[in-house]
Amino acid sequence: MSTRPSVRRDRSHARSKACVLARVLSLALAVSGCPLVSAQSSDAKARGLGGVVVDQNGAPVTGATVTLRETGPSSVEQSTTDARGEFDFDHAPSRGFALTVEARGFEMFERKVNGGEGSAAPLRVVLAPAAFAERVTVTASRTETRLGETAASVVVLSSDELESTAALAADDALRQVPGFQLFRRTGSRAANPTAQGVSLRGVGASGASRAVVLYDGAPLNDPFGGWVYWGRVPLESLSRVEVLRGGASSLYGSGALGGVVQFVPRRPKDKELRLETSYGSQNTPDASLYAGARRGRWDFALAAQDFGTGGYVLTDRAERGHVDTPAASRGADGEAYAGRELGGGLKLFARASYYGESRRNGTPLQFNRTHIRQFVAGGDWNTPRAGDFALRSYASAEVFDQSFTSISADRNTETLTRLQRVPAQGVGLSLQWSRPVGARNSVAAGFEAGEERGASDEIVYTAGRVTSLVGAGGRERSLGLFARDILRLTPRLILTPGARLDRWHIGDGRQTTRTLTRAGATAVVRLADRDETALRRIARGVEAFVAAENLTGRRYAVGRTPVLTLGPPLFVRAGFRFRLGAH
């Protein structure tokens, strides 16, 4: 009897058992491995801290800045929410920490979290919309105050409003502020620099501004003539613009007879790149760039702007002659910024900037050129007990050249009559202290000191020949002390008394005329030095205000008299805006 079939059956049975056993073992390994993988991913998440930021409707908030401050040794980390509103930090603090979330259009969120709380589950932050009066703080009144709690007439243009405007220059963007205009109502792209003084509420209708214009606390007004080069401000570098309308001489001196315009630059957060560029007819390119980054306690920023145009002929076609050419211009500016946090609420910074422009004013011999260099250094120290301190120092040097000509009646010939050069230098220092005193009172005090030197050197031509040299110039030193108090008597009644003491010394005044003829003579007139002192007191702001105070409108006609006449466009423009952020 053969045994081969039984052997085969035994072998087949053994193989089937082995297959079943192998499948059972593989399944057991897979099941036992799942908790291991899950535990590993859970541990990985436990090592980090993350969460999501949403609004009250549950929609994710993109671009919110999340700051993590650990207690004990000073340690600060920042993150930015992505398109889903999520943020993430590399590790979760073992001890307590403070979490702060800031986003445009929302109230700031701040919460203290115990150690290990954020690692158990993702944090969920719900932001509430900010009321209009709480949306921004105003520094144009020398103190950080909520917009709804200041008695001064202040208009604030936010970053969103600046981005949505079609304006290419800072002065054009400010035209949406009621009461703002330049001397000749012409934009800075076309007006002569000496006619770019700012007027607020009809005060200051001359080339020299009757309003102080500041960029992060440093003056932009020309040291010699008081006018403003609006092209020095790259629009992409601005966080907001604050316009204080009305007399502010008790805080800023006689230069603020009409008010104050302050440009507040962006503060670098993580990595940020902004670029806006456009191109228009008459060969008119424009570009504005901003780049910022943070490295530990350091932050850096670069900003630049460039504008050029081939221009158009200013004279009507029927009246043009051989001397009429397009009014072309080119202007560019750039700045570099570096800052460092030293701990204890102290931060130091430095900023260097350069601006240059050249214009052809419609004829071959008429032109003007400007070159400005400025260096600013300062610091901010915020302490809970002593108050807030702000220090600013600056130095600037400027050269302005322009020409004057005589044109024949038929506009076919042009003769040079005068060449002018205006060098000017300015240095200054300011220190300010502010501190809340109780729940309804806050005070501010400080001093400003500065020196300006300027001259006007001219070459006079007669019949195409140099006939005389004319020069004039001088120096001014100033010192100002100011103090201000803000008393919130009721939620709708605020009293803001203030006082300022100014002293000027005007010296080295002279005028020189030298005749370049055969019987040439030189006449020198020296002006006596002068010392002036002024005390200004103000108690404006005894004012009851309502929520609708900041609502404004535009009038285009008074009765039957048109105030604004719209003509055909001179330019056709198209462009794009590009922004990139990374963490």
C-alpha cells in the first residue's frame, strides 16, 4: 500500500497552517504597531505649540501676528498665521507664557497660559472686531492715545487705505484728508519743490509749510525754506499716516501753526517683501519696494521708490515754439533701517536715507535738481513704572539747484537769466517722556533742540553774460520745552492743557552782491544777531465729541459755482501689486 498521497496531504496541511500563522503574526504586528506610530506622532506634537486664529464667525484670520513670551528669562518668539489661520511654534514652553495675537481690524488678544497647557491640544483664539475708536493709537498728539479718546481733530489713514488708493505720491494719498492741500494745489510730481508747502485747514498758503511733517519723529521739512519733498516717502514702507488738523504749536513749535502730518513706517515682522509697480503713457514707470526681516533681537528693513516720466509739452499746441520741450522728470529714494531690542523694554535703531530728483521744466534751459542725505538714530524705552521715553536725533544735508530763463514772445528763443544753488544743513535732538497717572490722567513732557544753516547763491546773467554774483544766508538755533496733560473728566469730555517755551538765536545773517563789470564792486550787508523767546499756552480740547465726529464728506460744488472740474486724463496707467510673506 502506497503512502505518498498521505504524505502529500500532510505537507499541504502544514503549508496552510504556516500561511495562516504568518497572516496572524503580520496582523498582530500591524495592530501593535499602530499605537506605537500614534504615540510617536503624539509625542512629536507634544514637543510643539500650535493653534488656529479665527473671527467670531469661525472664519480663519490670515496674516495675524502671534507672539509667545515666556516668563522668567526674556524669550520672545513670533509666528504668522497661514491661509487656514493656523500658527505653529517649534516647542511648547515648560513654564507659563503669555500669548498675544494682533491682526488688522481686530482687537488685540492677550492671554496667560500655564506650562504644558498648549501642548495637550491646539489652542483656539477667537478675535473680536475692533471698534473704530479703538482701532489705532495716535502719536501725532505726542502721546499714544486711542482715537476715540483724543480731543484733537486727527485723521488716520491706515495701511489698507493707503494700499487701496491709486495715488503714486504721499501728498496725493493725503488729498483724501479734508483740508489738506499744497500751496498751488498741484501734486509734487509736477510742482516746483519750492511750492510744495502743505496747507491744513487753509493755514499756510505759501511755499513754506505752516505744518510740521515728520517721518517716525524726524522732520521732513526743508531746513532752509520749510517746503516738503513728498517723494522721500516710499508708500510701501508706511504702516499709517496721522494728520493732526489745527494749531499744534504748543507741542511742536511755530512750524505747526496749521497742524502736524506724521508718517509711521512699518515695523519688520518675520520676513516680508512688498512690491508695487506700474507703467503709464508718456514713458512713465513707477516702482515702490519694501523688504523687512527679524533675526532674533535684530530687525532690518530696506525701502526704495523710483519714478520717472518722459513728460508732455506744457504749452498749448497753438502757442508752441522751438523752445517748448516735454517736461520730463526722474526721482528716486532709498532707506536702510536696523534696530535691536536690548531687553527691559529698550530698543535702539538707526536709519539712513537718500533722495535725488531731476526735472526738465518744459524748455532746454529750465531745470531743477535736488539731493538730500539724512541719518536718524534713536531709541524707545517702555517701562511700567517710569513711563515711556522716546529719543530721536537726526542730521541732514541738502543741495537744491534751479535755473531761470527769459523766453521770447514767439517762444523760439530762450536766454538764461539766473542760476541758483541752495545748500542747507540741519541737525536736531528730541526727547519725550509720557506716563499715565491714574485711570483718567496721562502726562507728556520733553524738549527739542536743533540748528539749521542755509544759503542762496545766485549767478545773474544779462544778455547771456554773467554780470553779478548774489549770495545770502544765515543760521538759526532753537530750543523748545513742552508739557501736556490729558484729563478725561467724563467718557465724552476731555481736557488737554499744554504749554511750550521756545527760544531762538538767529545769527550769521548776511547778503553779498558782487558786480562783475569793469568797475566791479562788492556790497556786503550783515544782519544783527537776534534772540527771541515765546511762551505758548493752550487749553484746546475742552470738547464734547460723538462717534460721528470723524464722518466726512466731499463737496464738488457750492451753489452753481463748481469747485472741482474734471478734464480729460493726461495719463493712462496699468500695473500690478505683489506681496510675499514667509515665516
